[in-house]
Amino acid sequence: KAVLIYGNVQSLLKRTRIDLYPAVLGVNDTGTFYVNLPAFIPYTLTGETINTAIAKIGEKNAVKAVSEGRTKALLTIRIGKEERQFEKTVSGLYRYGKRANRYWHRHRDRWTFS
């Protein structure tokens, strides 16, 4: 039986963060929810998106942007019998933005693909 020596599960859950990488997804790209937990203990992360026409959550915390737009992901992390709810924004874009597009056109002659 595993037992915490210092603190309790509620204090760990208060300090837990969940981040989406990359923060903005292109359409048909896949991102991942990373859990930043202050200790190495097992947890269970489940979630769903409010609008599944924009993004879907699959296996192993993977998020796939289906179409352009923005939706919320409702996540629940469970450690033992305790749980905490998170709400994260998932954005899907057809292209990543003007800055990346400008950089590509300015430097495309230097890049070679084999």
C-alpha cells in the first residue's frame, strides 16, 4: 500500500498544472496534455471537449484538431479517491499565423529537401 509521507493528496492536486503542447494546433494535427505533478505518483487523466466538431480527445491524452475554431476541454485528474477538474482551451487553425508564413517565404530558397 502506497502512503504519502509528507502532505496529502489535496495539496498535491492544488499544485498540479495541465498544459497543452503545442498550444495551438493546425487542423488534423495532434497535441498532448502534459500533467505537471509535484510528485511521482500514479494518476488518471480523463477528459472530453465541449465541441467535438472542432477537437477530439483520444487515447493517451492526445488531442486532435478536426476543424478550425476554439473549444474548451474539460479534464479530470484523479489520484486515489481525490479528483480535481481543469478547463483548457483548444484552438484549431488552418495555418499557424502570418509570422510563420512570412518566415517560410523569406527563407524557402535556402532550404533543401531530400
